[in-house]
Amino acid sequence: MISSSTAPATAPTGDETGDESDAIDYRKALLRLNDNKSLYAILCRRFLADREHTPQTILAALERGDRIAAMRLTHTLKSLAGYVGAFGVYESSRDLECALKTAAMDSLALSLAGLTNELRRAFHFLSSRSDLTR
């Protein structure tokens, strides 16, 4: 089990992560959605509204010993990230999901930190691009 003492205190802020222009590949995401901009905007708004605290929720599930809930949350985030083109979040979620499935507890904190960082980058990008979310 992972505890909050072994989890990363904070992920890097936007200033430490650099340019967020590659955080979302919205062109590729739109291709996957047959250029349905309305659907893409709905998915982006859902991503922004529902997923900001997912790493903390995953950590809380792990702290109470509920690895299944942590896996479900991770899988849901991975899916939604793929739809909006947040491929860094997708890859980080995939890594965390793999660590959870194999019970590789030593890599959970690192995977969770990477996920938190990628989520911040994606949120910063989408928050700055209201044209993609309306």
C-alpha cells in the first residue's frame, strides 16, 4: 500500500514543466472523433470538470486498500485522456494502471507524480484554449 508519506507532495507547477503546447493534440483527437467539434468540446469540459483531483482520489483509494477503485479511476482517466488528445496523461495513466495491475508498489509514487504533472499540463493548456471547450 502507498501512503501519503511516500507519495509526492506536489507535482511541478506550470513554470517547471515548460511549454504546454504539446500537452493536448487536439487535431489528432478531432480526427478520431470525425471532426465533431461539439463532441470534442463536451469531452474537454468533462475532462476539465471531473478529472482535476483524480490523482488525489486514486491515492485515497490506495490508502484505504482499495486497489480495484484505484484501477477503475485510472482506467477511466486514461480513456477520457485519449479522447481529448491528452496523450501525456494517457501514457502516465497507462503506466500507473500497469503498476496497479502488477502490484508494483515501488513504482506507484513515481507513476502518480508523472500523472499529476501531465494532468496539470493538460489542464493548463485546455484552460487557455476556450475555443476548444465551447
